[in-house]
Amino acid sequence: MVRPDDVAAIGRWAAENDIWVLCDEIYEHLVYGDAEFASMPVVAPELGDRWIVVNGVAKTYAMTGWRVGWMISAPDVMDAAVNYQSQTTSNISNISQRAAVAALNGDLSAVYEMRTAFDRRRRVMTSMLNSIDGVSCTEPEGAFYCYPNVSGLLGRSSADELAQSSAELAEILLETIRSRSSRVRPLAHRVTFDSVLRWATQTSLRVSSASRISSPRADVLSISLSLRGLNER
């Protein structure tokens, strides 16, 4: 999580350099511990109207398949966005709109209940990931993903395969897990290389902890079992 003071500092820097900011606030309610969510237009008023906020019901309200989101910005930006959208995509169905309105007008009790569950799952997954030799993982403060650093596993071989980056390691893991899962249970794993981190590092994976508590445990156990075949060359 980026601290509110840092969010404000980034906003001021953007304002000083006449840069527009796109703020994705989809996880605003899914923060844990002492972490705080901060909306950049609120904490950095120096931006004026050079900001665009996007959000939706997919994460907070677990309505991924409904495909409902929204955008907030200055009137001229919204007019341009509406003109573009009207020519490129179809409208949201009435049922989806009604469902989104019901979610937004309701209280957040169900959201807080799920946040408690996500909190428990992230701690379980982080602890299990850190128990794997060669893996280190900082406990996430928001959303429902863990980003284990797997640099300690790179350069090791598994059978005839050698992973030099997290992308290659993810492919090896997924293939091994698929092979094992086909014999034991249906594939239920979401282990991916996070392309967002590609510019910064090639040493991290993204692992989802959104499933019920048994799934994160099973997922990390599968990762751990798959990594047992990795030995130093």
C-alpha cells in the first residue's frame, strides 16, 4: 500500500509537472491492518481537474462477472469518454445496472465480512510462502494477492528445465501443478507472472489469495511440492 502522504506527494509532483493522473480505486475497501486508502484527488487538490478516477463493483462486491464500472473526471473529459464508449462497446444490461445500484446503495457489512476472510487468507498464504526455501514474501496490505520474491529459486534446474526469471519459473510451476492436479483434483490454482512488475523486476510471482481458506493452503502446498525438484546446478 502507498501511504497517504506518499500519494499526496505523487499528486503534488504530477501537478507541478502538468501531468494527468489515472487513479484506479478498485480496491479502496480492501485494506488491512493499519494501512489507509487515500484518493489522490482528495489528498492532492493541487492537481485541479487533471485526474481521472476509475472504479467498479468487481472487487469490493465480488461482482466480477457483472462487468460494471465507472469513471469520474472533469466534464470535458467525461464527454469525450462517453462519445468514445458509445461507439466502441455496447451498453451495460439493465439487470447489471440494477445489481450495481443495489450494491452501492447497501451497507458495507458483507464487504467487511469478506475483508475479514481475505485478511485471514493473506496471512495464511504469506506465512506458508515464507516457509518455502528460496522464497520471501512481504505481507500485503491491500487487495487479495501475494507477491512472493522467488529470486532464491532462479538459476536452479527442475528435470531438464532451468528458470532464469519469474516468468519462466511460473511456467514450470504451472505445468508441474497441472500435471499433478490432473491426477489428484481439478486445477484450482492461479499462479501468474505479474506483467505490471516486468519493468521493475523479474523476480516476483503473483498468487491469488481470494479463494476460500482451503484453496490458498492447497495452492501454496502445490507450489512447495513442485519446488522440491529444484536443485542447484
